[in-house]
Amino acid sequence: MNRPGLPIVLGALAVVLILVGFFALNGSEGEPDDGCLKLTMWSSDEKAPLLEEVSRRYRDSGRQTDGRCVNVAVSVYSSQGAVDVLADAPGSDPSAKPDLWGPSSRYWLDSLRAAIATRPGRVRSVPENPPTLASSPIVIAMPEPMARELGWPEGAIGWRDMIALAQDPNGWGSRGKPWGAFKIGKTNPVHSTTGLLATIATATALSGSSDALSPAALDNPAVAGGLRALENSAVHYGKHSAVFVRNLYTADQEGRSLDYVSAVALEEKVVLDYNQGILVGNPPVTTAPPKVKLAAVFPTDGTTVSDNPAIVVDAEWVTDQKRRAAEDFLRFAQENRQLFTDAGFRDGEGVPGEKHVEANGTPTNPSFRLVRTPSFEVATGVRELWQRNRKRANVLLVVDVSKSMEKVVDGVGRTRLELARDAARQVPGQLTEDDTLALWEFSSPLGTEPRPWRERVAAGPVGVVRDAFGREVEGLQPTGATELYESTRAAVEDVRGRYDPTRINAVVLLSDGRNEPSRPEGLTTLVNGLNAADKDRVVRVFSIAYGDEADRDALGKISTASRGGYYDSTDAARIESVMADVLSNF
């Protein structure tokens, strides 16, 4: 019997077997193995794109280790997260295995060294004097009109000037300007190098000492009082500078560049990028330059510097061959230092590049007092001092409990709501006892109720509502549809009704779905209302797009309009980590 289809079937089968064999032998996910030795490098976000370019040039240079080409994959990893992984901290990812690490400051190397000195970690040692790839001073970034009002670029401007403006009840009105209250933006020193170094600089300036900050200075009431005064002007905190940069840019494009914030502690490199339309982030965003540039103010009473060290990780997974390749890659990176200065970094000695000119927002050779990074113990004390004196928060957590929250998350075997409960349980522990906390759930109206939201815990100090908060989180159950817009509007109005100018007033909004019914005009009304809010009485919405069905566009617009922050937890299994990121804003 003739079987005309058999050769075709056998031919197709042969092709499949060849392809299967090819991918099985030559790498996963369809990536052929080129025979190169593969290295992983963790980097802080502001220099990761440059290290990716160094990696490309390194590969193209033809340099080899033991006759093998080398591929270095660069990824952004938070410095504190890297310390946790390498120190084998509880809850850290045991599968994460970097071969090289480039944090933004030596502080994090000191932190890792201190961690493994008290208990075994995944690394055996940390080098004392690693190479520096580039440097970037921590500046006070201000919209240029505000900086010029204070005398930039020639005038002496320092942290004490910021504190004086923050303490003046008339704010910018004291200088005859209609810019409202003085407001500062700053990343969280517990998580962020920039926030920590800015706080060290502030404390050093307040101490009045010409030496590195000492333990005695941290007990000085003048230091604590001045720091508290500055922190009281904070709009919010956060793990990364990207939220501030993108909120600044959005306000700029809306013609409100002087409304969001008066000053932000940023790396000089980030300021130069912003003025060119490059917005820091993971990944960075390239767009049109802002209408109003930022000016990099070097505090004359204390400026710290991110020194960007890089090390080869001393761990069992870094073989001798990998170590030799990693060391050669770092030598190559140092040979290509001009790539960093051309991009807006200064070199390891602080020498500027061609971009460091006033027209780009920074003076070429500014005068300032360089603050040396203190000992690890003192730097840790600064973080603790900040925690005692940071601006307190007034937070309403709003959780979507619509029926879609009962869906089981792939690979986890638990529902979205069960994982969301786990994340919500950690909220009181990441706030302080005197922060204010409340809890709402929302879906759609139940029974004869006219409203889609329900208060589960009334606002009160964390120390008072902690137990009730835990019980009510356990009681959250999936029901109804998703009336996102009306619930968000009501939540913002609730916080605004008890607005406290001494606190960061915010809504943390977790949702896994889209508004039901669709009602696009409802989103427009909500966003317009948020945009029209009093610039000195803003309730910020920090939204979490939870799972793969969340309305990312709507949540992003809500957070942007309120000058809050948008967080993506498409992978629902990551919700605890994402919630921790959100809580770093307080």
C-alpha cells in the first residue's frame, strides 16, 4: 500500500529531533551555546547600561581566558539585596550566584564584610581595596529657577540652607516666590546608597566637625534636631531614585515643574542624564529633554561621593577560571574609564568629563567640603538616627478582594488573595509604632450597601491597631467585581479628610483587575481630580498591579497623577517583595 505522507512525516520528525538535540546540547530557551565562559555581574542601576557596553566591547576585543571567549551578563540588583544574598540572610535567594558585584558605594562592601564576620555567609571574604570604576557626587538636585534663587552656581549653598527653608512656615514665600512650601525628595537610607550618603552629609554638616562623622556626633541634639527638620519636608522616600526622576519629568511636561518637589538628593550623573532626557530606571527611559532643567547643587557644608567599587565575588561557585576571567574584565573596564566620564560620571579622582558644564546643569569644578564616608558602625548609626527622625506616615492600605483574587497562582498552589494576605501582614512590621495605618477592602457593593469599599480597620497608630489589622487581613475573602475608580477616589478623599502635614499621607492600592464596568470616563475624572489637588496637601497613591490581569495603564496613570509610585507584580508570587518596595516610601 502506498503511503505518500510517510516521507514527509519522517522528514518532519527528523527536523524536530535535530532541533531538540541542538537545543539540548547547546543551551536552553533556544539560545545556542557559543562556547564562551559566562559570568554574571550585579550592578547599581545608574551604571548598568555602561557596564553592558563594556561587556560588549570586551567580547568584541577578542580577549580570552584559557583560550575561551567570555560573556559578562550585567543585571541591576539592589545593594542591600546583594548583601542579603551574599551574606545568606534569611529569606534571600539561594539560587542567585553573581560572579562580580559593582555596588555604588564601598559602604555595601563594609556591610557585607561585617555580616560575614558574625555568621558564615555564602562568600568567604571581601577585598579591602577594590578598584573604583567611576565616581559621582551626591548633589542636591533642584529645578534650575529654585537653585538660581539661592545663588547657584556661584553662591555657597548647603544643607543648612535647605533646613532653614524647610523650617520657615512661609516656605518659598519667605523669598517672595509663589512656589509654596519647601519640599525635599530623598531615597530611603536603609535601602539606598544615595539616601544614606545624603543623610551622612547632612549629619556631618550639622555636627560642625571637619573630621569624618563620629559616634559622639550622632548623640548631638543639634544633629538630630536639624535632621528631623529636614525630614519633615520630605514628600516621600523609596528604594530607588527613579520614582522621583519620573515624577519630576511628568510634572515638567505638565508645566508644573516647580510643584512636585523643591530638591532631591541624587547622584550628579542622574542629574546630567535627566537634563538630556534620560530617566534613570531599570531599564532607563530616553525621551525629550525637560523644559526646566535640574541644577546640581554641591552642598558647600558637606558633599559625599558614590565611589562605585567592583569586586570579584569570593564564593565556591566562582571557579579559578571564572575568577581569572572576572579579574581581566575589571582590568578592561578600568582601561575604558573614559566611557564612564563621557557618560557623566567623574573618574575615581573626581576629574570631570566633557559633559560637566553649567549648560548641562552642573559646575565643572565646584567648591565644596568633601565628606569622607565614616566607619561602617557610624554609617549604621546614621541609618538608625534617620529611622528615629524620619517623617512619619499616614497610610491607608486598600486591597482588591474581587472574585478574581481566588484564582490559583501557577507554580505556587495558593490563591492570589492568600499571597496578598501574606504581603499585607508585613505592613505593620515595616512601619513604626507611631505611624498611622488603616485598612480597606474593595470589590463591588454587597447586598444593600451603596459603596464598593468597606473599612476593615479604622485609622490609628500602628502600635494600637496592629492586632486588629492582623485579624482583619486574615478575614479578607474574595467576592464581587472590581470597582477600582470609585474605591480609589473614596480612599484618597478619606486620607485627605484627615490630612496631617507632619506625615506622608498616602494610599497603598493593590488591585488584580480592571474597573467593572469599564467606564473610561471614570478614570479620566479620577485622574483629573488627582491632578487638581492642592500641591501642598497631596495624597499620594502607590499602586500595585497584581497578577497578569491588572489594569497597568490605569494604575500607572493614577499613581502618576498623584505623584506617588507605580509597582508591577505581574508575577503574583513576588507580591511580598513588591510590597516591601512600596513600604520603603515611608
